[in-house]
Amino acid sequence: MRYQTYFWDFDGTLFDTYPIMVDAFMQALQRQHVSEIEMDEVEYYEVMRRHSLGTAVQQFSSMYGVDATRLEQDYRRIEATMIENARPFDGIPALLRSIQAQGGQHFLLTHRDKSALTLLAQDDLKDLFTGFVTSEQAYARKPDPESLTALITQYQVDRSTAIMIGDRNLDVEAGHRAGIAGALFDPGRLINGTVSRPEISVTNVIGLRDALLAD
């Protein structure tokens, strides 16, 4: 394998959480008395994918004239009751195990809270990871490389054989700013990869597998 150390984003990369996130967001909007006929779940998904949940909260609270703080609070409460149903993308568990069997090591680097670790454990994947960064740790958010650099330093990672994998440009940019390669996993082809110039750019797990396992 070309790479030996793999830093993984969680939402939209390891686990297909966006359908649940969009559903929770729509329920939160309904609590703010936004009519279902006004909602556009495709647009919510695209804003979350291209930018972030925070951007979606700010953009759509302004559009619908609702309180952004309350919208996010409602979203967090609703999503917490639903997220246990999230599952990894088909093929991801096998890919993680194949990489580990060939001597690779995995790290998690996510803006999600410790529920990411619960979900990994739920699918018997947590033990495949050497280290973790979640939102409970006080690091700057990606694309700032602070959390990534901390893991690299703590585990004495060789930057020349390390890669950051995620579904947004900010994941790739964080990798590059930390001195490692980046892979963009972009189902639906929503991301303009020319912004971050990833070493690997794929749209499905099969393509990701082939690229990461290549010599």
C-alpha cells in the first residue's frame, strides 16, 4: 500500500449519517413552525455537504425567519434520538479491516461528539482505530490542522505515508496543512475538488478501496 496511516472523517465518509441529519433538521424546522411544503431536503443536504451544519442553521434560519440558536438546539436534541440508526457505508468495514490486515493504522478525526465512538463500537469497528479526536476535545475545527497535527505528533506518524480522508474540501485542506496527503470521498459529485487538489478523488467506496490499497 502507498499509505500506512489513515485519518478518517466520520459523517459522510465512514458512516452515511446525512439522511438522518437532514431528517432531524426538517423536524427541527417544523418545531419552529416552518411548513413542510416550504422545505427542500435536497438543498439542506447539499448545504451540509458542501459547507457544514452550522452554515445550514444560519442560512435557513435567516431564510425562514426563525431563531438560529433555538433551531440548532432542537436539531441537536432530535438528532441525538435518531443517530443510533446510522450505519457505515457499504464496503467501509471491509476496507478498514483490509487496511489493518496489511499493516495500516486508522485514526478518527471528526467534528461529531463521542456518539461517533458509540457508532463505531456498535458496528464492531472501534477497535480498528488507534486514536480519536471528537468535538469534546478543545481543538480548532478543520481545515485548521491543529487536531491532526496533535495525533501525528502523539503517535509519531510518518507524514510521507499518511493520508486524511473526508467528504469535504476542509478535510483535504487540513491534511495538506498538516503536511500529509488528502483523499476526497464525494458521493453525488457535489464538491469542487479543484479547490483543495486532493491526491485521491473518488465518488464511491469501490473507487476509494482501489485507490487506498494501490501500491
